[in-house]
Amino acid sequence: MNRRKFLQLGSLSAPLLLTKKTMANGFDETIKPIVVSTWDSGMAVNEAAWKILSLNGRALDAVEAGARQIEDTINCCVGLGGYPDRDGIVTLDSCIMDEQSNCGAVAGIERIKHPVSVARMVMEKTPHVILVGAGAQQFALENGFTLESTTLSDDARKAYEGWLKKSEYKPVINIENKKQNGPFAPNFFDDGSVNHDTMGLVAMDSSSNLSGAVTTSGMAFKVHGRVGDSPIIGAGLFVDNEIGAATSSGLGEEVIRICGTHLVVEFMRQGYDPETACKKAVERIVKRNPEKAKTLQVGFLALNKKGQYGAYAIQKGFVFSVKTDKENRIYPSKYML
């Protein structure tokens, strides 16, 4: 073999070696269908999504079903059972995005049980991407949704009463991992200090199409009208059917500042595996304000077109759930600080 042929062969084999080396999770072939979601509560969410994915259903239908599952559950962070704002009002945020970059969202919507389904209607029935507040509620009612009670859940009421003692927002990093009696136990201390986290999920169906959804009741005891990253396309959720999808959880203001999930997908476009792409987005947040980063939590979760997944967080404690036909488990995320 002469030198020219040797160099040509080497240039052809290098990308193959790089692909093999950077494959996440040891997969040598595309894994589909698959759904990944934030937190341990994602196990039940994934099961709801899997009922659709396992029957060769569409990823969009699967992520909506998964989000609706947790919206039906009285828990700390999602749905009408979530914690209120500082005026005692529960407001919900949600978004959804499909493989064709169609997307819809609602923010600050009150008394509607399934904001993710309202978000999908915004996507499919209007020329808009996001509706907010009273307008979002009006749209929901015009499309068959009904008003639910304004009564706080028992957990939310106790937490709100505790918060009113001092009326200050004092988040505790990863308080969701200090729970007692299972994944949906109350996430608050006696003084009302509390943290909130979002349910985000992304999925790929048997046709290799990606979709994602996010739903949350937002930051506990927030200023009325506050909106975080969850309903914002490119912040709390982004899907690019050529590359992959990403979602986030944690302090939404910091995710918005870097257009976090869009950034993760762009890093995957550059060839990074999902975990590394998430890590680089976390690095962007930490670099912007290292001292502030010590006091907050943000985690990113990503899925690429090979069915490879990964996550990365600022602090220890972020976990995510994975469901395929070969695995169904919770993984701890790697972290920076």
C-alpha cells in the first residue's frame, strides 16, 4: 500500500472510529421507540407514553399522554395539586412540540386540569405558539375544557400556610430528594421553604420521529404572573427531528438566559453525544455567574436520533427515567458542582 492510499483509507475510517467512541450508553444501533423524562416520577409518565409507543403510535401522542398522567396526579410540582403563587393561586405552564417543528404552549393558565392538551390545541388550531393567562383559559373553555376547583390540595395548603409565616422565597436545592413516603410526598419544610421541579419528557417513535412536552405549576410562591422556562420553546423544550430533542428542569430563569434546550440540541448538531451536550449547556450557566451557580439547580436531559440519551446538572441530585423495550429504570445524572 502506497502512502496516498494509506492516507485515504485513514481519512475514511476516522469518522467511523469517532462515532464508535462517542456513542452513548453503548448502543451500536438505533434504539426505538424510546421515552425519557425528568425525575423519578417519570417512571409512571413513561409507562403512560409507552402504551402508545409500544403500539407504533406517534411520539406526539405519547408525550401528551405522559404529561397528562402526571397532571392527573396530586404532586408537588405539576398540575392543579401543585403549590400556588404568593397570592395563593395555582397557575400552570405547558408546551408541546412535534417532529415538524409545530409547537404550542400556555402560560399562567388557571383552573384547567390538562394544560398540555390545551398547548396541543394552540399548536393545531391556531396560528400562534403561546397563549397566556385569561386568554389561554378562555381558549381552553371554547375548546371543551372545563373549570376545576380553586381549592388547594392538602400538601399545597400546608406549604402555603408555612410560607406565609415569613413570606419569603427560600429554595432548597434538590429538596425533591428529601421526600418521605414515596415519590409524591410533600416537598416542603415547616417554615414553608420549598423547591419546585418540572416534568419534561422527550420521545422517539418507531418511525424515528421525535416529540416532546413539558408541564409544571411553576416556582412555588412566585410573583403572580411569573413564567419560567417550561412553556418557552427553546428554553424548557426543543425538538429538531434531524438531530434530537432536549428538556430541562430547575430554575427556569437561568435556562431562559442561555436558551438552554436549543443550545443542547445545537451542541448535538455539532456532533456531541447527549450527555456532553447537556454538560456544555450547564457549563454555560455556571460560567456566566459561578457564585450564583452554587446556590441553584438546573438539569438538562437530551435524546438524539440514535436513541442515545444523557443528562447533566449543576448540582448532585438530578435523576431521569428511561423506558424502552429493553429497559425501564431511573438513572442519576452526572453533575458539575
